[in-house]
Amino acid sequence: MPTSRKTYPEALKAKVALEAIKGEKTLAELASIYQVHPVLIGQWKKHLLTHAADLFQHGSTTRSSYLENGSESLYAEIGRLRLENDWLKKKL
């Protein structure tokens, strides 16, 4: 019978990775506290360190431009659906 992989919430991953970066406890100690394999903690720590700059790179200006681009496509979709709806109303 195959076993499924265990998934961990992102909040736990971040918490454990931050504690590993602090260095107050060893990976083995953290692994025993959180019941996670030490290799996973090392991977989460590495991922946090390599992607930490992305947290500050995507500021509010990038987010607002993303929302504007997304809203344009949504408005186009709304317009298309309104045309289809009007056409169907005329057909009936």
C-alpha cells in the first residue's frame, strides 16, 4: 500500500526556517521539536535565503501594476460576455 507524502503548511516552514537561520538550535534539535526531517529544514532554510530578496523586490508598485493588468483582461472578458448575453437574448 503506497504512502502519501506529508505536506507542511507554509507558516510552519517559514517559522522553522527562521529558527534555523537564527542558529540558536541545531537542525537536529529543531527536527525533534517540530517532528520534521533535518534535511527538510535545511532545504527550507536554503529556499528562504535564496528567495528573501523577492519579498522586498515586489513592492506595492509592482502589485498595483499587476492588478491593473489583470483588471484589463477581466474587463475585456466582461465585455465579451455581455455581447454574448445580449446576442442570446435577441435570439430567444
